[in-house]
Amino acid sequence: MHPPPAFACVVAAVDYAPPADAGVRRYKDGRLADGRALAALMAQAWREAGLAEAGALLTSVPASRRGLRQRGFCPPAELARRLARELGLPFAPWALRRLRE
């Protein structure tokens, strides 16, 4: 038996299939306008799931040094920052630490 996950639920704004998958890849490759659209979709999904409540805190998985060097930015952190702004929640980029590269 596997231990239960350390989180209560998972919410997906879109299926990772065409055309959304192409938008995610473009965003990761530096097309930040796609990040605005993704954050808006994520905010809508969070609101519909009842997760955009007071007291919540958003963070993101830290990028690897290699990924940060290649892209010049951390896509998950930028997306979480946009989502936090959209939902009016605090963003805590310091809350998680990368243990492995």
C-alpha cells in the first residue's frame, strides 16, 4: 500500500492535450503572454473548486539550476505569482526548497 498523499486535492485548469499543451510549452519557452492566459484559467478552476479562500498561501516548486539557466526565469514561480495576484492571495516563493537537481 502507498501512503496517502500529503495534499487534500488536485485541481487541473486544463487537460494537458492540444491546444493547451502547446500553450504550456510556449510559456516555458519564454512566451509570457501564454502565462497570463494559463494563470486566468487556473484562477477560474481554483474559484470553481472553492480553493480561493482567505488564509491560503501559494508557492511553487523551485526550478533546477539548469532549467533556470536555460530559460532565464522559473516558469512555475512566475505562474504561481500571477495566480496569487489574480486570486488576491499571498505568494511565498521561499516556502519550498529544492533538495535534488
